[in-house]
Amino acid sequence: MCGISAYIGYREAYPIVINGLKRLEYRGYDSAGVMLFDGTNVQLSKTKGKVSALEKITEEEEERKVGNIGMGHTRWATHGVPNDVNSHPHTSQSGDLVIVHNGIIENYDTIKRELITRGYSFQSDTDTEVLINLIEEVKKTEGFKLGKAVQIALTNVVGAYAISVFDKNNPNEIIVARLGSPIAIGIGKEHKEFFVASDASPFVEYTKDAIYLEDEEMAIIKIGKHVKVRKIKNDKEVKPTIQKLKMSLDQIEKGGYDHFMLKEIHEQPKAIKDTFRGRMLPLEGEIKMSSIEDHLDKFLEANRIIIIACGTSWHAGLVGEYLFEDMARIPVEVEYASEFRYRNPIITNKDVVIAISQSGETADTLAAIKLAKSKGAFVYGVCNVVGSSIARETHSGAYTHAGPEIGVASTKAFTTQITVLTLIALKLGRANGSLASHTFNDYIKKMQLIPRQVEELLNIDSHVKDIANVYKDAKNCLYLGRGFNFPVALEGALKLKEISYIHAEGYPAAEMKHGPIALIDENMPIFVIATNKGHYEKVVSNIQEIKSRAGKIIAVVTQGDVQVKEIADHVIEIPDTVEALTPLLTTIPLQLLSYHIAVLLGKNVDQPRNLAKSVTVE
Ligand code: AGP
């Protein structure tokens, strides 16, 4: 997955494109590049490394920054190692055409061989260089304009793309297209300038008018003209929908925090409140969600709910399983989207599939949705990014309203996904009679307290930092939890792995004795979620087992706990709530702990190595 940022208009393009790339670095950051056109020459600057490395190169030569047309790229390598040559933009053989690309051209090898027989040679190992030469070949042999050549070339490729293409011989236009990877076009006043980007964040301070291309659409962007959108396959012109952006600049800036991850951890009280807004109506004793109400029979008549997701969203799905089964007594299966899509799953029109995704762009989740739909299932999406591919592909759904999440490690996305799932479970439980009205009302009362409790919990930051200091040099860690908090243990371990590169495993606490207990010695920190609800006594026994083997216990307990405090090496207290809601609290100290360990180890918290925020490739 990669980030695209482009500009065409009357301003200097360089600062707009570079700032845009910085905002898109969550999408990939192993190499970066920019093309500037000054009216005569195309200037290319590319380098391995981050956008800051690219800036260093361009600083050396002023002329590299001049021009009112620019296209930039930040890369997450798929074809070809991250190096200067493989970085985008790529040019065609003649040097006239320039492209930036996010996605994969699967049949690039066949096309490349064909182009080689026609006299083309290649500088990089990328599929993108093949695509720009294919466009050049079509343009040359058919005598087409750039737009038509792009369209014809794209009908010959298999794969996924969001592209922006420029021809220096026709410099008042940019052609963009999408299939499977997002692309947004920002429209400046009186069509005097346009912005192109993988999401709207690069141009939010310049315009609030944006077009999000649909799959298999291309746009011809010409200075002074309305954007023309056409279907790639049948050349049909479509009237683009211009959306008003709700995103604001402060949402995508760090706002005084050292890292986006820390900012996003601290945003959780508000994010959870925003997820409730307009849905949880305590006075009416009701949960209002038209996306569920409009399809209530589908949910109530469902044989089962299948939850599909990846990574952190999959962990939220596991919490969802406990919630739905407990509150609504509906059987649930939770599947890794990547496994589900390839194992010929048994799905019928009596199944409801819930797809969870922060970005709404995860390739495996998207493919699993398409499969479920093709087998007749009703598919409901839980996404954060408004207008994302998954939000559009599902029959119905709910946004989490967490606001932009930029840190690669998901934090507020997780808690708001759980919040939405809790609202749905409560609603279904009430609707099918599994929850008595007093139990339902009690849950609502407790739910309402959660944002304030999370806020209170965030005050333990310095205590967690002290604990992080003690265990930052550990080589391996275990995370244990039971019931609703088993998925939180998995998520805690994932957070630590992702940003500190310490090996960590999450387990159901009782499973420890079936294997992982062999790992325990005095060097092994074990993070145990031991709240006073559910299986408290059993978890206490598990803690005793660890202590007898000299393991170090860091326990997340409920305020006022006595028993675990006596045995654990460290405790972190959370406010009291009902068991089903504890994941919204227990996860907070584990997020903070990973954050502090990563900072103490000097790791790049927001952009951990090898990772990208949303994974739009298989
Ligand atoms: C979370 O910290 C991860 N970076 C990752 O596991 C993520 O949750 C996963 O890639 C799924 O992304 P999505 O929610 O955007 O679909």
C-alpha cells in the first residue's frame, strides 16, 4: 500500500505535495519520490526512506522544487525492494509520461515481456514502470490522447490500482483512475486548481469539495474545466458526486502530543462518546441504529453471524462474539478474512456477515465481503473511514466515528469498534427478548459511564510508564485473559509486537498450562487481565501457577482488588464496570504500556518497520 499526493493549479506544487505525502506516510514509508513540472522540464527526485529523506535531497537543488504541477508518492514495497530506482514516480521510456501508483499489476510480467519485444527497456523492478510504458505504447501506436491511452491500457491489466498520470506534452491535465485502491480529487475554487490524493487529508486546508472515484472509474482533470469521470470498461460518462469533507486540520495533526498513537489513545473518551452519539438514548431506554432497524429481520432470522476482519479489527470481532452470544444469544463465528476468502466457506442467505475494518480498504476483508455477498449473505460493515471501499461494498453498516486514525497501531479504532458491536448486541438482545428491559437499561447506564472511566484511566500514564521502564528489555512477553478479555490479551500482545518488536503472545489464561507455561522463568513478564468479574478466581489460580515458576506478573485489576495485589509484581487498576464492558477499559493500560516501551526503546511508534496502516494487497 502506498500514498499518492498530486497537485495541478497555480500555486507552487512542491510544498502541497510534500506535506500531503507526510500526512499519507501511514500508508507506506520505505521510499518516497516527487515529480515537479516547471512548464518545460520534468524534475524527478526519488529516494529510499521517508519523506524527510526526500526533502533533504530536494533541499540541495532549488530547481527541484519549482512548478505548478507535482505528483508525489510514499511507498510500501510490493514489486522490487525499497531503493531509489524502484521509488515512484516512474517515467515512460520517452520520458514524456510520469506515473504514481498504489496497488499491484498482477500480469505485469506478461506485459513486460511483450513490451521488451517492442523495444522497451526497464530501469526498475516495478510493475508500475510496466504500466506507464504500456500506456505510452498504446498512446504511440494508436495515436490516442493520454486519457484514452490510460483507459485502453487499464482494460489490459489485471490487479489493483490507484494511479495519477501526467504527460509533459499536454501539461494542463492529470489523469487518475482507480480499481481497488482509493483515490480522492479535491476541487479548488472555480476549477483553477485540483488536488489528487489517496485520502482527503493532503488537501483538507485548501478545499472541502471532493470526488471519491469508484472502482473502475477514471477522471480527466483539466485546469479550468469540470472533472470528467468515465467508466474504464465501457467508456460511459458518469456524473461525479461532489462530497463536502467533514475532516478538519486539527484532526490530522498531532496537537501537542509526541506521537499520533499517544494522541489517539487520549482521544478515546471522545471517540467512544462520538460513537454513542445519536445512537444510545438513555432517556428513551433505547438504542437507535437505522442501519440495524432497516434490516432487523435479517439479524433476527439469521442462523448465525459470521464476523470477518484482520488484525486488531479481528480482535474487536472476537470481543463481538462474546457480546452477541451473551447479550443476544445469536451464534457467532469469527474468521480471519484472509482465511475465510480462500477456504470455500459454507455461507447461505440465512447468514449475516459483519465485516470490521478501520480503513475500510483492507484487501482480504473486501474480498471476503464480495465472496459472502455472492453466496447470498447479508453483509453489514463496521468501518471508520467514511466512504471507504468496504463501507460502499456492504449492504448496510455503521461508522465508528473515531475520527482519522493515523498511528499505524490501532487504538481508538479498536475501542470504537467494540463500542459499535456492543450497541448492536444490546439492540439485538432487546429486540429478540434475550435481554430483559432492566438488564438492558443497566447496560446503558454502565455504557454511559465508560468515556469518563477511560478518561480517569488515562491518568495512570506515569504509573504505566514506570512499569514499562522495568520490562522494556524483555525479549518475550505473555498476555493472558479469559472470556471477554481473552481478545484484549491478543490485542495487547499485537500492540507490543507491532511497535516495540518484542516478541509477545496472547493466550486464554487457562490455555497456559497446555504449553506456554514451559516458557516461564524469572525473565518472562506476563501481563494478566484479572478484573473482579467473570472468571476472577480461576485467573487468580493461573497467576499462582505463574508465580510458582518465578514469572513476573503485571496484572490489570479492578479498583479495590486485594487478592491479586498480594501476589502480583505490579498492578494497574481499572474502574469497576460490568464484565461485558471491561474490554473498553482493560485495553487502555495495555496500549499505554506498548507505547511507553516503544518510546523507551527509541522505536518509531507511529510508523513501525515493515507495516502499513491499511493493507490493500494480499
Ligand atoms: C493494528 O494495530 C494493525 N496495524 C493491523 O492489524 C490492522 O488492524 C489490520 O491491518 C486491519 O486493518 P483495518 O481495520 O483497516 O481493516
